[in-house]
Amino acid sequence: MHVTGHTTSGGSAGLSQSPQRAASIRDVAQAAGVSYQTVSRVINGHPNVKQETRERVEAAVQALGFRRNATAFALASGVTRSVTVLTTNTVLYGYAATLQGLEEAARSAGYALGVRVMTPEDDLDRTIAAAADTGGGLVVIGYDRLGAAALDRVPAHVPCAALVEAPPPGRTPHRPAVWADDRQAARTATEHLLALGHENVHYVAIPASTGSRRSAAPRAEGWRQALKAADVTPPAPCGTGWDAQAGYEAGKKLAKSPDVTAILCGNDDLALGVLRALHHAGRRVPEDVSVIGFDDAPHSGFITPSLTTVRMDFHGLGRAAFGLLRAQLDTDQPAPALVPAEPTLVCRESSGPRAT
């Protein structure tokens, strides 16, 4: 697991640049010619302010586009503090388990947790602004392309932490973030299949969070690195989605080739579909084809054959991400260090030696 607290501004090519700094309460005070304490009384509805002064402050607020810091207001008023999670999915295991870890950490720290599900049809800037207005800060789950785009568009003044795919070596996200080394985990899973005697390993990919190539995702990179290190030419990855149906469609194509004896899947749902497709094609697992999944979803150990997979500590990642956000919100009380477990290969019945 990796954590970065790096907070300099920046963004990826092809996305909008970071917005300008938002107006502060002191900017409003300077524009209205009053103290910032007076501005605070006006925006919080305090009655002991002259009408003429109130109108000047309100005009400055309107002209500068000032928005009250909901976090500061909550802390000052005693209202329950809250944070909002931006995500594109609440059903897939990795997302759901991450949300559970976030909720557990937030609840133990006395925060309420809200969830806003984004869709491709959303106006991202408006969605982010609405989420920020609810109070506290934001946690962005950036496992997919839309989540990664949302993270790049969160204004610099909004407290934010993120969960992301493992970035390329030497690069870190521009906001505080946490990620697991699924690049190395995929490499370990591929090396395991090669050590069992399989001459090649095919890959059923999950969509990449950035760019347009599935092969650029960390799990795909780890798979490819292991094959190249063994002097094996990587076959083209297949797969078009996240769920078992996508795995089934990819599995039907792979099952047609007798040369396919080992398959690594980008998650356990894909692996479930692949197993079904192999069964329908009369290919036995693991006697004819070995299959490895990713994530260690709860069902993985209870299907037949039980699924060899890479265990990911999504609960721990969620808790760690909340810790990064809390460190920004509760500056007088640093959040405790929360360290998720490293990814590990769990060997079960679906992988075995290559048949001779």
C-alpha cells in the first residue's frame, strides 16, 4: 500500500487546468471595507450588524463568488461534521469494500459519510461543487476513468483525498492519495502461473482509469512485465468491462484455442464469467486451463472450483484514505496512520500445473 500527501496543483493532459483560488473571507472583508469578523457575522445571520454594512458585505460576497467554508462552519457551530465520497459504482466488490472502510473510519472519528454516484452524463464541475457544499471534504474513488477525471477537477481549496490505481513509477497524484501495488501483485500472479509450467498467460482486462488502452492499466502492466521477464511474448489482452458477463464473453473466445492454458483476470467477477465460459466449452479447470482472479471477493472461496485470486485490502485502503482527509480537516489533531495490508496471492483450486 502506498500513500502520498503531496498537494501541489497539477493535472493530466487533456483535462481542464486547476481553477483559480477561491475567494476567502478576508478577500470579502477587504472588498467591503470591514473586518473579517464582521463578514462572519453577516454570513452566519448575526442580527447585530448595521443594514448598510450588511448590504456592502453581501454585495462583496456576490461580486467575488464567495462560498462559506462548510467545514469551518460545522466546527464552529457544533453541527455534525460530514464528508462526501464521489464514486461511479457502489456494487462492484472493490468499490463497495472501499466504501465500507471509509464509512467505518468516518463513523469512529465522529463524521457522517455521504455518497454521490457520478455518471458519464453528469456535469462534473457542478457535481463536485454540490458535493463540496454539503460540508467537510471530499474523498474521490478514482479506480476508473470518470473517477480519475473528477479528481483532476476538484478545486484546490477543497479538502480532498483519493483512492487511485497505482501510478507509474516516479509519479504521484497531485492530491493526497492512497493506492495498492496491484502492478506488482499482477506480476506475482503471472509468475505463479509460469512456474506451474504454463508457456503463456492470457489476460482478461478491466478498463483503465486513464488513457484509452487497457494495456496501460497497472494490473496489465504487471502481467506484461512478468511475461517479458520470462522471454514470453504477451498476447493481446481481451475484455471490455468489469462484470461476469464481460468475463463470459472474453472466456468464450479464449476457450476456442487449445493453446490457452492459463488466464489471469482483472477482477473476480470477470473470472467468474471466464469459469462459466470454459465449463460450457468443455474445458476443465484447472486440468485444462488455470484461472486466477483479482480482489478476493467474498464469493471467491465458495465457487467450484474455488478461485485462486489476489487479495486486496480495500477496507484498509478506505480507512487510510479517510485518514488523509481527516488530517486536512482536523489540523489540530493529526489523524492516526492507517496502513492496509499488502496484496497477497491466495492459492485455491482454480490454478494448477500445465497438463502434459
